[in-house]
Amino acid sequence: MLTRLSIRNIVLIEALDLDFGSGLGVLTGETGAGKSILLDALGLVLGNRADSGLVRGGEEQASVTASFEFSQLPAGVRAVLAEAEVDVEPGEPLLIKRRLKADGGSKAFVNDQPVSAALLRELAPFLVELHGQHDDRGLVNPRGHRQLLDRYARADVAGVEAAWKAWRSAADALDERRAAIAQAAADRDLLLAHLAELTAIAPEEGEEAELASARADMQKGERLSGDLAELQHLWAGSDSALAALRGAARRLDRIAAEHPLLAEALDALDRAVIEAGEAEDKITRAVEALAHDPAALDRIETRLFDLRALARKHACQVDDLPAKMRAMREQLDAIEGGEAALAGLEAAARAAGETYRALAAEVSALRRAGAERLDAAVAAELAPLKLDAARFRTSVTVLPEDRWGPSGSDGVEFLISTNPGADFAPLGKIASGGELSRFILALKVALAEEGGAATVIFDEIDRGVGGAVASAIGERLARLAAGGQLLAVTHSPQVAARGNRHYVIAKSSEGTVTRTSVHLLDHAGRQEEIARMLSGAEVTPEARAQADRLLETL
């Protein structure tokens, strides 16, 4: 709840520190005393637009600091702060500060950590709920009506949300498969043509390197053919060098025993014959390897050209062509077998959709039952609030399927009819300021156990009413404030007498300087203020006596 509000240099307020407590706090004062200034100041820490006109004349800057204390931070506050990476220690107050410069611009802080005004606006719904004469948020905004009804009806939408996500996931998978099959079917003829072309050539991994190597060897053979022919001539025939060596070895073998030197010569010659033989063998093999076959070379070059042309066509390497073939076969297989897979995905999407519809229907039934109870609860509050001719209805309608979502298939809106026979219409469209505030009060009373912001503020909810109606408003405000915190800006003595704390707002002038001040009243001060509210400018003994009776009675 809001425990302290510190204001510096805002319009007519020079310096003000207000402490608040639980229960019903009332703020009173003469018209024009500056009650709206307090709400404007509070609006700054809740992320409202920074208007430099709020800075007190002659000052360079203004500031507002609000302190909120909780036994445990609301889940919504924790989520917003966690996403913004703002740290608040457990048990530590939540301090929100807004500085406003006279020349424009502002800065915001949460527990001394700089934040944006947008973050303050995200925190605001969990901290303060403000209802005034021209309220266009909170209960008036239909975007929050479904969530309020769900809490009232105890309709848990977590299962619906999970089913919605599962349905969307299955539907997305089905759409992707359908798109893939449609694309593949559109490309079928081209795939078949490409696959036939690749199949005719039948590329193999590593083939390009083997062909290129063979072609290089043949081209070398063509270049070396003359030298190779000469070498073969030297080693071939009866008059070749190798034949001569072998003949000399045979002759020497017959006389080698005659002298040691001849034996050594024979050994050397034998080695030469062996080496020459090995040379002849290698030359023969080289000739075979480098054989220049023009027809074979032409076939290799044609094959290389075809493979490389296909690789360019498919924007890949030659060695990737076999993988391209496999991928094309898989695409064609997907077209042929896609219907079976598609049927499975269609069944999964259909089952997920049926699960969602069933859970959404259960939640819808809870909403409709809860709507009847809520309508009755609000109706019971209308007559005491001088709205006995009005009717309230919680509209629960089935939305078109394209508007279904994680919260279900229903649209929820609070509607009212202010006159007999008049059509129902949204809250904010047909109710006057006073009627709207009282309708909201009736709703708040009916929804009292369903939670909401930590602090609720009603701004002049009792405008234009008095007597028994004002008493009824005060009684309901006090009931709402029990166990929580509610602040009411009021002109009604019956409402003011209900307060646990009573603040009076006053305006004073010193020469050309006008100031607004706020004071917490003691019992005697409350008696005097309520008497002023009863009697007007001149407080009479009768008014004081009536003020005493109000305070004692309430």
C-alpha cells in the first residue's frame, strides 16, 4: 500500500510529506484548495505525462516520491521489475521518484535505479487504481473485464492457454507441411527433369579428382611421347644397351675365374644388368601410365565438362552432385508420401483444436454462471446508491474463431442501462460522471474479494448526492477499505466521517505567494472540518453537534 507521499515544488505545494495507513483515508477541503494537485503529483510517479507546467513558479525543478510497502511484492510488480532488471530486496519498500524540470524533461527512479516513464506506467495498475469523474481506465476499460470476471467466477484459464498454444503449434506444423508439399508439387516437373539429367550422368563422389589426374597423365604422355619412344628403342632389340650389357656379362662369366679382377668386374657388371633391368621395367610402366590415347583423353575431357557444367547449373561443387540427386529423390518421395504425413498432422491439429474448444467451453460455462452471480451482486448495490432505475449486465459473447485466443473464445464486457427501457451500452458511454463513479463503486463492492491494485482512490465519487445516498457511499467505501487501503477525495460529511484517517487540504496566501498545504486531523480537527462541510462558511454549534453525532454513529 501507499505509505508516504513526498512532494516538492509542484504547482502551489512547496514542500509536503504525507504519511498514509491502511483502511479508509479521506481528503477534504474547500473547492479550489488544491485536491487535484495531489492527484496530479501522484500521477507523475505512476507514469503520467510530465508537464513542465506542474513545476512551481520560480523553481528549476520539482519532484514527487511515493513509498509503497508490502508484506510481499505483488506478482505483477515482480514480473515488471524482473524484466527491467530492477532489483528490490525482499522486505524493502518500493520507492518511486519522478523529477520534473521547468524547461521540460523528466527522470524516473525505482529504489534509486533509473527507469523509464513507460516502466512506471506498467507498474501503475498493480499499485494504484484511480476512479474519478472522467475515468477511462480501470473498470471502465473493457480490456480488463474478462480477467475480472474470471477471478470472480473462479475460471482458471491456465489450461485453456496451454491448449491454445498446443493447437497453434499443431496448426503451424500443418501449415508448414502443406506449404512444403505445395511448393514441391509445383516444382515436380523441374525436379524430374533435373533428376533425369543427373541420373543419366550418374556422378560419383571423388570422380572429378580421379578424372583430372588421369587427364593430366595423358597430357604428359602426349608431351613426352618422343622421349619415351627413344628410351624404349634404346632398351629394346638385340642391339640395345641392355642386350649389350647382358652379352658382356655372359662373356666375362666364362673367364672371370682366371683372375680376381675379372671376378670383381663380373660382379659390377651383374649389378649394372640388374639396375638396367629395373630401369627398363620402370620405363615400360611409365610408358603404359602415360599412354597417349586421343580417344580416351577426349572421353575424360567430355566427362569433366559435363560434370562441371551440372555443378554450375546447381550452384554446387562436383562432389556435391550425388547429394543433390539424393535430395531431389527425397523431395519427390515427399510429394508421393506427403499425403500420409499430412493426414497425421491434420489429425493432430484437429485433436488439439477439439481439446481447446472443450476447455474453452468449460471456462465459458463458468463465466456465464459467474456473470449471473455478479449481475445479481451489483444489482443489490444499485438502489442504495440512488441508481435504482439502472440495470447492470455482464455480457459474455462467443467471438468469431479468428478472435479466439489463450483466454478462450469469449468476449466479456460490463454494460449498463441507466433508464427503464433503455438499451444496454458500455459503462463509459452512457453514464454521467457521478453515475459512473457509483456504478464503479457498486462493481468494486461486488468484486471486493477478487483483488486488484494495492491502493484504490475514488475522486469525488459523492459529487451531486447527499443524505442517505452519501451514507450508503461512505458505508461501502469503508467496507471496501477493510483489510486494504482506500483513499477518497470527498465533499460529503457522511463519507468523511467514515474515514480512519482524515486529511484536510487548504490554500493560503502570503502577499503574492499562494501555497497549498495538507494536514492530518485529530479528533477535534475532524469535528471542526465535518461541521464546516455540514454548515458551509460559518460553522454553527448545531453543525458541530451534528458532526459529533456522525463521528459517534460511524
